[in-house]
Amino acid sequence: MRLDAKVCVLRPWRDRDLGPLVRLANNPRIACWLRDRFPHPYTDDDGIQWLALAATLSPGTMFALEVKGELAGGIGMHEGEDIMRVGAEVGYWLGEPFWGRGIATAALRVFSANAFKQFTLERLQAQAFTANVASCRVLEKAGYVKEGVMRRAAIKNGVVHDMTLYALLRGEEASAS
């Protein structure tokens, strides 16, 4: 499955993404805003493990972001379970050479619309470090609504952070385009 977001394409991860993935992901300025499962340093072994995992996931849940034929980052979701099965948590990252070009916003819009089309979801949500102004802005520009701030909700590199919760509900994605 390929999704065209005009400034980028969302496509399945491929084994040949390993080199570019490691080069882009091995950046402390990216890792500092992501969960600890996105390691730093980011090694070949980390990339191999990610690509193997991505190959086993449900189609439409994880995509590589490509700009002009070049790997630029990734976007995906984890579906909720049990009583939370009507929703999914969205996450994304973009390599530093691609920052500030509207790529993450365009990818998130297309990804969200596709997720509502492909899955029986009522809600997509994302949690961003409140201090990560750029990521919060991406979510807002993609139509996600700020639902609140979870105070002192996360710890990263020994520092406790506030997290901002954003959500997009089924039917709202059309107005976010």
C-alpha cells in the first residue's frame, strides 16, 4: 500500500531502508522526543530489529516516509486493546534534514484519513512532550485537538516531562485536509 501525501509518500518499510534508517534515526535531537524503545545511539542491529518487526505488523499500521525517493522518517499506530479497542495511538518521526517542510503534517493527515478508512476506529490519539513545540504544531495543523496536559507524565533521559494529549475523531479527518 502506498499513500501519496504530495510532499511525501507513505509506503511499506523495506530491507534496503536499513542504511538510510540508521543514518537518520541515529540522532539525539530525534530520540530525545520519542519513547525509550526508539534508542540512541541507533545501531544497525536496532534497524534490523525494526525492519523485521515492521514486516510482521498489520498492513496499514506502519509506514516509511519517502521524499523524492529518499527515506525521510516513519509514521504508524498501535491499535488499542480491550475497552480501548475503538482507538489507536499514532506516532511519527522525521529525519532532521526534512524538518520544517510540512512533511510530517502532510503525512499525518493522509495517514489519519487512511486509518479511519481501513480500520473500525473512532479515535486516533497522540501524546507529545509539551516542550516539543514542533510536534505539537504538527498535530494541530493536521486537525488533532488538544485534550489536555498530563502533568509530570513521562521521564526521558532522567528528566520528568509534561505530555500533551491530542486526538482526532472519526469524521474530523475530512475537515483537517
